[in-house]
Amino acid sequence: MYKTSFKFSRLLLIIPIGVFVFILLPELTKKYNDFKKQETELKESAIQLVELQQIEKLTTSEFHKLKTLEIGLPIRQLSFERQKFLYYKTGGMLIVLLFMGIGMLLTSFLTQRKKNSPNNRTVDFQFNDPDLDTIGKQISWEAKENSGSNFASETLKKTAFGYKITSSSFVKVFAWSFFLVGLNYVVLSFTEFYSISQKQMTIMEGGKLFFSSGGIFLLIGLFLLFSFGAKVHINKQKRKIIIDGQILSFKDLHALQILEKFSQGKSSGGYFCYEVNLITKDGNRYNLLNHGDKVILFSDMMKIHQLFKTQVWCRVQL
């Protein structure tokens, strides 16, 4: 029987592409054309108003036209300005969502390619028995971290001095999306206020506008970006590790501990995730990796093991 390597799950891409091409794109085109038409009409009305104001003797119809424009044109222009900023905000949000979608697809593709790489196959690895080690008999096998994820939320990356353990690109795309959505609405909302309003903004008005526009998303994005920074730095030259605010020497390291834990989901049945913990010679545990992608986690663990040359204790079903 002929076997194809084509993944039918990719056919699901037809759904967002079809929605964009046949629904969103025509609607956006129509909105843009209506917007440009309205802009042209307003410019023509403004020119007509100036021309009427320059006529010394107006006919009755010209006088009524002048008064109609003097009263109605500012209102129409104000409405147009608000509509224009609404389009800007919506367009900015769509661009951010497009960035998020492309970023997530790209990071998922790169993660899958990394998982399928021959360099990441953990075959014929000999784990050590913690029951044959004095420290191994004493340490806890309970989870070091309460939280976890069902995907590769952390990764080991090379640096100029060694390695660092930081948030994965998928998580950073998510954090940047929150920040950019908030920034888009906050900047355009304040620009709209100063463009339309003829008065100075008070502190209370500024605070209300900030939090009611996109300030909450902006602050959440900032929090996520700072929270998802590097949590471990490994300096190969100095043979030092910065972890949990402490500096450890390579000579203080004793073993790597790999354990499995179950995280109960709120809307789903839950999922398994895994920890790689660093064990020192005094029996203390420090978390290195904590996420739900077993293949990526074991691949990164192998690189850490090759660097530290320590024992590896594992209680995970392979």
C-alpha cells in the first residue's frame, strides 16, 4: 500500500485562508472604499464651504447651503475623525493578530523540526540509580514547581559564555502579542484625544483613558515579558551557574533529577509535564526545566548532562 508523507492536518489551513480571502478581504476592501469616498466628500464640502464664505451676495439657496455646511460639516468631520481612529485601532489589532498567528505557526514548525532532528534522539542513555547513592536516597521526588505547561514553554539556548534557560519563542510571541495589542490601543486613543479634543487632559482622564483603552493588555504584556526572561545562566568559562538568585560552582553539582507530574486542567482533564532539577552535593534541588514536551525536555537534558558530567536520575516512563 502506498504511504504518503503528506499531513492531512495541514488542510485545516484552508479554513483561515478561506475566511480571510472570501469574507474578511472583501469586507475590508468595501470598508476602505467607503472610507475613502467619505473622505473625498468631506474635502469637497470643505472646499464648497470656503467658496460660499467668499461670496459677498448669496442667493437664498446658497445661504441655506452655507448655514447647512457651517453647522453640519464640523459634526461630520468629528465623526469621520473618530471613525478613522477606530479603523486604525482595528487595523493595528489585526496586524498584531497576524503577527501572533505567523509567529505561533513558525515556532511550532521550528519546534517540530528540532524534535525530529537526529541530534535530539536520546537513545541508549544509561540512567543512574538514585537508590545506590546516599543523596539520591534522601532527596524528595515531589514536584519542585507547582505550575507547568503542556507544551515546550522553556528551552535551552546557547550564549556567548555558555547557555541560558529561558522562555520558548512560542511563549514570547504570546507575551509580545499582549503588549502590542495594548500599546496599539493606548497610543491611538491618546492620539485621538489630543487630535480631536480642544482641552488639556487631567490625570484622572488620562488614567481612565489608559485603563479603558488597552492599558491592561499593555501591563500584562510587560509583566509576561519580564517574567518570561532567562531563569538560569550557565557560564562554561567560569564554570558557574546563576539560578534562583544564587551562584553555584560546577564542583557543587551532584546529579540531575527528572520527574513526572500531573497538572489538573480547569477545562480539560489535565496533562502530564516534566521537571529537570539540579541536585547539589548538599542535597538542595534547583529547577532547570519545567514543561510538558518530553522530547524537547530530554534533548535539553542531554546537553546539560554533557556539560556538567553528573549522574542522571530518572523516574519518567520513556
